[in-house]
Amino acid sequence: MKKPIVAVNGRFLLQPITGVQRYACELLEALGRLSPGAFDLLCLLPPGGSPPEIPGVKAFVDDGPAMPGVLWQQFRLPGLARRAGAKLLWSPSNIAPVVPGMPQMVTVFDGSVYAGPEWFDWKFRAYYKAIFASYRFNTSAILTCSEFSKAEIEKHLVISQSKISVAYGAVASRFKPVRGASP
């Protein structure tokens, strides 16, 4: 029996590593270890992307026209996921397609564009708020990193808590305590 395909929005792999990208990478690695029996993970990347070397994760680099990442996520990604036969599209780094054409899950880390609007320029705020507002209608589930963020997302995005799940961050196994170091 053919396993279902979960497509992953791999655009985050082309971005500088910050907390959001680190969390997404670690979660993708953990899912790669868990998925072999249940589903296939297919990481979809924009043109010029480099496939991740993660056990249990297949990759496809889009050979279509080069375009800004924001446009790629909105216009190319949903079609690639559909053509791959994906049953779900997961966007692990805050931004997902507004009109995916299939069930999708998105990881949203916080409501900072609402809580601290002065931290962002108006274009960034407007873009994120418009994308976040669409999640009420076009996502099957939202994943976040803490109970606090879950409450903020529910409050600012007006989304039921039943649609939001928490996957806490953790220290990767490659980090080890240093002998003799004081806390």
C-alpha cells in the first residue's frame, strides 16, 4: 500500500538560520526519523535550493522559473504539492500559501506583529497580518512552540484552540554539556 505524502515547504532552508529555521530543521529531522512507517516526507524547494540531507526526507528542487521566495510560496508551491500527490502541505516557518488547494498545516511561532508592531516596518506587518488572517480559513491545523504562543495565536488570529497544537522546542542531541563548565 502506498504511503501518504506530506509535502514540506522547504523555503526556510534558503534563509539564514535563526530560531525559527533551527526549530523547523530540528522538527523536520525528528519527523524524518518517525515517518518511514506512516508517511513519506517530501521537502519542496524553490529553484536554486539545496536538498537537505536528512534521513527519511526526500527532496524536490523546483526547476521552474526563478522568482522571489514570497511569490514562489504563493504561486508555485501549492501546484508542486498537488502534482506530487501530497495529502498535506506543511509550512514550518510562519508563512503558508493563502490558497493551497489541499489540507495544510502551518507552524506559527508567535503573534509579535500584533504584540509589538513597532518592531516591524509597516510592509512586513501588513504582509504577515494578511497571511495570518487567511489561516482561519485555509489551514487544517496550526503548530506552535509554546502554550503562551498558542494563546496569542488564538487571541490575535481568532482561531479556536482546538485547531492549534504545541510542539515544544528542545536541545538537539548533538549539543552536549561541557565537562568542568559552570552553569
